[in-house]
Amino acid sequence: MSPGTKDEYGGFWIRSLAYSADFSIITIALLVAAVPFGFLGGAGMSIYGVLATIAPWAYFVWFAASEQQATYGKQLCGLKIQHADSGERISILQSLGRELAKIVSYAVLFLGFLIIGFTKRKQGLHDFLAATVVVHTGNSRIPLAIIVTIAGVLVPLVLIPLLFGAALASLVALMAAMMSGMMDGIEMKQLKPVPRIEQPAKPQASAPRSFEAWRRHA
């Protein structure tokens, strides 16, 4: 395979498989991380929400600019990303620009990805914008990439119920703690002595004098 020929570039289908494997890896990792965060209640889920937003971006940006020049999915498919002109490894800023350029590829009804199958160097719209190409390295493990992709579908079927179970357990524990606090408050009110209100003493009516006593007095 001579340099610069059409066959050395990663085409649409192999890149789709690489992306599917990457998506599975990210999904499984986030679901595994969600279980312990779910037991931390609302604060834990808030932190997890930030992590779930940042992690996929960081994954693609970091690995594209790494020494491997490829995410795990691309490595399994024997692909790597390089500068379109120099063939060198791209910088972290170029990798970030490439990921941001994918927003444009998505925005045009995914046509930015579909053109990979028709352009001379198998470039998507984001590749053109970032001046990158995806090339074969000659070291692919396609069966393993397929297994990872399938796992990305099957593993969530197990982990998602665990995640909801953890969230439900946390909610039940929170409600139980609230009810316990309310019951303790009610018991304290019942045990508190009620102040006694002293009633004013009624004046005693003088006993009627007997006729004999009246007569003596007279």
C-alpha cells in the first residue's frame, strides 16, 4: 500500500465501527461510575452529571492527541489520526478543534460524516475543517472491536437497573430519615410537660349560723 493512495485511509464503515466501540467504552465506564455516585444522593448525582458531560469530550480530545494518535476504538480497528499535510501527530488544541468541528458535521443532518465514503482521502467535514485524516496502521483487531460494541448494548441492560436501584435506595433512606426526624419531634412535643394554670381560689361562703348561736350572740 503506497503512501497517498486511497486505500490507506480509513473509510466510512471501519470508522463507524471504531466510533461504536468508543461509544460502548464510554457508556460502560459512565454507567459503572454512576452506581457509587447514585448512593451519594442528590449531591453525588450532580457531580456525576458534570462528569458525564465532560468525560466523552475529554476522551476523544486526549486520545486523538496522544502518542497513539487514536482512541481505544480506533486502535482496535487499526486506525490513527494525523495532520492532513504533514502526517504528524496533532496537538491537543487541534484535537479540540476537530471535536468541536464535529458539531458542524452533525448539524448538516450527519452529511459531514457521510461524505467520508465519497471524498478522496476519506475525510469528513470535521476532518476538512481541522486539516486531519484517518489512516490505517495495519494492526487491527476487528473481532474484538465488534465484541466491545455488542457489550455496549448488553452491559447497560444489567447496570441501568442497578443504577435505578441505588437511586431508589438512596431516596428511601432519605425519606426514612425525614420521617424519623418528624416522629422524634412529635414525641418530644408529647413528652414536654404542659404548664399548669393556677385557678384563683374561690371565696368560701360563710356557714349559716345556727339559731342557738344567734341567740347567744343576741
